Amino acid sequence: MKRSEEITRQYFTFLDKHIHDVVSGAVPEFLELNEIAGELAISHKHLTDTVKKETGKHPCSFYDEKIIDQMKQMLTNSDKSVAEIARIFTYDPSNFSKFFKKMTGFTPGNFRNSTKV
């Protein structure tokens, strides 16, 4: 495996664990991309350049997509209020709604209602 593939794989593995740790409450907040790079013992620029080269997309887009996927699962599969879910994801409710709508085109409440059968 090429080093760039290894770095990309490590990044995705780290993201999955980190997002799980935040959602479960084991870690208090999401790390910034430069902090993730530090955890992987590489520079922010090297991480960004490598992931972009391997995938064609900026690493932040994957980070946001993975967080949105977790949010969608929680909105669909739990009875927690939108405000409770926002706090689990370390957002205040209004910023949570803005981020979710920007990424999905739906407010969290509209998304939840659209997934109910």
C-alpha cells in the first residue's frame, strides 16, 4: 500500500472512531482538521493534500458527511428531541439546524418527519 493510501485510510478510521467518541460522550467536542492531522502525526497541509489526491475531495467534506450521517441516524432512530441531538453533537440547537439544513436541504425536524412512514 502506498503511503498516501495509508494516510487516507488512517484518516477515515480516525474519523469514524472520533465521531463515535463525541456522540457517546467519551470526548467533549469535535477536533479541528489541524488537530486531527496532529493526532495522525502529519501536517495539516500534508493531510489535506494527500486526501484530496487520493479521493478528489477535501478531507472536511468527508468529516461533515460522516457527522451528517450520524445525525440522520439519530433523528431517524431515536425519540430524542432535536435540541438533545444538537447537544450530543456539541452544537447549540440553532447552529445545529443551520448546519443540517445547509448540508441536507432539510431542517432536522423536516428530515425526521420525512423519514417516518
